[in-house]
Amino acid sequence: MSLGHHEPCTPVATAAGAPDLDKEFADGVQALLAGISDPLERGMAFLHFGTVKQFYFNGNKRTSRFMMNGILISHGLDAISIPVRRREEFNEQIVRFVVERDATEMMCFLVDCQPDDVPLPGSETVQEDSADEGPAAENRQRS
């Protein structure tokens, strides 16, 4: 992966059949499942994991974003989309993460890219039914 003026990020050499890479992937996914209970955080962590480890021949950031969003969607959360106007910022953030191996800034960036109307996990808010009148309300009250 090209990192601009920084040294390139070169993945571990892959042996025929990729047994070491397969094991590293399986171990990493297991560690994410065991160590991170929050699906938002786990999905974002997968983005970082896949980007650094470069499990795929090409498109590691893109594929890792798809995987992140698959984790989010499978837990009822909206996907995170990087707006075109923030593409440069995303690229700068990911380079800093790869070079420094500190995901804090990138995690904040990703949370900031979430749709505004989606509550974060752990911040469940009870939405009151604004139509508490009429037959539906009477049926709810009887049950």
C-alpha cells in the first residue's frame, strides 16, 4: 500500500495456498469477536485490521470497509459511508493509522461519518409514540 512520502506498507509474503495468511485472518477475526463486544467498534476495528494486514490481492481498504459495513448491518446499524468531500481526509487518516498504528483519530473520523439520525450502540433512547390517541393506543393500553 502506498503511503505517500512514508515507507510503503508491505504485507507478509504469502506462501502457496496462504496457510499463514488464513491463520492470521482467522485468529484476528476471533480476537475481534472475543475482545470487542460493541458491533460498531468491532466493525471499525476490522477496517483497520484488514487495511494493515492486506489479506486481499487488491482493494484492501475498500474490501475492509465492505466487511466493516457487513458487521454493522448484521447488527442492525447503518453502514458508514465516506462522503466524497471527505475522501482526502479519509486517505490522510488511514495513512496516519498505518504509520503510527494508533486508530483513535480514525475511529473518531468514522463515527463522525455515521448518519446523524442513527443512535450509537449503548445510547438506546426510547422513542415515544407521538400518536398516543385513537384505536391503536387503546389496543396497546388494553394489552
